[in-house]
Amino acid sequence: MMNGIDHTLGMGWIWIIGLILLVIVIWIIIRTLGQKSSRNQSDNKTPLDILKERYARGEISKQEFEEKKKGIS
């Protein structure tokens, strides 16, 4: 009788562990797909967007920004 109870409890833990692993795998897939879509959005930047970012980071001066902005237009 004791062996039957132990066997049943053991099977319950296997289902729980399997369910946890399934949730982890689904989470990894969703996270990976989300990162790919955010990369695609950053790849669609216009030259003006990149120029604005460089100016905001302080890589170029206001004068350089204005000159390059005229060159883009």
C-alpha cells in the first residue's frame, strides 16, 4: 500500500516539473521573438533620426548637426 502512494506522489511531481519546463520554453520563445521585432524597428531609422541621436548624445555640435541636416534634405 505504501508503494502505491509513493508512486502516485512521484507522478504528480513529474507533471508539475514538466509543466514548469513547458512554461519556461514558451517564455524563452516569446522573449526571443520580441527581441527580433525590436531590432527590426531600430533598423528602420532614417538618417535624420540617427543624426538627432548623435546630436543628443553630444557626438556632434549644433553647427555640425545643422550642416549635416541640410545635406540630408
